[in-house]
Amino acid sequence: MKELIGSPGTVSGLVLRIGQCAFAAASVGFMVSASGFSGYTAFCYLIASMGLQMLWSFGLACLDGYALRRKRDLQNPVLVSLFVVGDWVTAMLSLAAACSSAGVIVLYAKDLKFCKGHGHDHLPCNRFEISVVLAFITWVLIATSSHVMFWILASV
């Protein structure tokens, strides 16, 4: 079988999982560093979703590292099925969280103008926006790995 970029147990798969984990962690970091995020359900959902993504990606990165170190093949049908389901679930959750958070940001920044001014109503929208952008980058990486896993499952 032809090896796809991002396959489990390969260097590219390890890099992809580390990238997912790093961008998800950065998204969470920017969101929690912004004051007042906890008052908005979409932002809390983004943190929960990115937290789950960090755990999933970190676990699979460790598995990829183990497979590389021990020269093990991770492309058996049971493992690949687990990877497919996990990737698709986390991809859908991450996309939903990023989209809902982006919608809240657009509403507050563009429509309600809560980000302008320096008074009581001022929100740290720049941090929220950076967090959402990082969440979308995370989703692109997750979508890439879930697509690869789907094709591997079809060929196993």
C-alpha cells in the first residue's frame, strides 16, 4: 500500500498530531488569557473542544512516537477504525466550536461594537479573534488527518 502523508506511525503523522496539539493549546491559551470569556457559552465550548482535541492529538502523537521508536505498524483495521471515528468526532466538534465562536466575535465586534471603547463594556476581542483563528487552523489539521485516516481505512 502507498504510504500517505500523515499516516499513523510515520514522521509526517507525528508532525501533524503535534501541530494539532500545539494549535489547540495556543487557542485555549489565548482564550483563557482574555478576561470575561467565561460569560459566553460559545467560548467555553471552544475551550472544551480544543481541550479534547489536545488530549486526543497528544495521545496519538505519543502513539506515533512509540511506533516510530519501536518500528511498529499502526495500520491495522481495528486501530485505523478507532482513529477514523476519533478524528471525525473531534473534527466536527472543533469546527462547530470555531464557527460558533467566530459568530459571537462577529456579532460583538462588528454589529454591537462591544470591542470599541475603553469602558465597562469593552471586551478583549483581539484575543478572542486570535483564539478562533488558531481553532480554525487546528480544524484544518484535524480535517487533513481525518481525511487521510478515511482513505487508509478504505484501503486496509
